[in-house]
Amino acid sequence: MQALTRSNTAAGFFGRRRACFEENSHACPPRPCSGGFTVIELLVVIVILGIVAGMVTLSVAPSEQRRLTEELDRLAALFRLAHDEARISGRAITWQAGADGYRFVVSDDERDASEPDDPLRPRTWPFEVQAVDAPEIVFGREALMSPVRVEIVTPTRVVIMDIDAFGELTVAQ
């Protein structure tokens, strides 16, 4: 059995470690160079940066689906606004749509809807539209309106929107 000496005990080990921190000590064994990163650490960092860059690229680039969703949300808000404005003012507001865009027409022409700050100004579709199958939708001063179905054909899909009797827009998938 090995005899316990001062060098094998905990005090001997810590004594040598303490000696390693003193200046001009030769009691320390040579240590490997610890001034850089390992290849694995560098690869992990590069992979993480690549994933983050990919996520940023995908979230910044507007896809057709994202533009379509935003435009449908805008249309829903504009329909609510047109419905409310028609009821408050007592003037009928008509929505007309085509493949190039859509517009709201006020019945008495007192309002200039071509102003850039007007929310009911004429707009173009922010994505390619091949066809629009939509009747003119009239928002009047009555609280209820006739339900309407609008069909928008894009190169990748057909979007069907239903406008209920209260002027609320829902998308049928």
C-alpha cells in the first residue's frame, strides 16, 4: 500500500497549487495554452449566427402570404370604417374592386377620396391579382346590409372573403 506523504494529501496538493501562483515558481507542471477557442466552440458560434441570420431574412422579406394577410386585415378595417361612416353621415359608400385595385365611392361626391390622407382613397393590390369576382358593395345608413362573397384570384391561390350583414369580413379557406 502506498504510504501517505505530504505530497499525496490535500494539503500537499493545495500547497503546490499555491506555489504555482507565486512568481518564479518551478513547482507547477507545464499547462497547455488556454488563450484561444476550440474548433467546436467556433463552429457552434457560426451555426448560431447562421440560424439567427436566416430567421431575420425570413421575417424581413415580405412573402405573398404575409402581404395577403395584411391586405385582408386592412380591408376588414376599411369595411368597418365605411360602414360606420355611411351610418353616421347618412350617405351611401360603395366599394368597387378590380384586378388593378379597389376604391370607395361616396354617393354625393362632396368628398375628395383621392387625397393621400383619406383612409377610403383608391388603392392598388400589394400583390399580383389575376381576377376579382366581387359585386359592388354598398354601405348604407341601415345597420344591416346584404351578405356578400368576394373572390380574389392570385397566381398561387384563390381567396374567398365573406362580408356578413354587419359589414364584418371573414376569410373562408
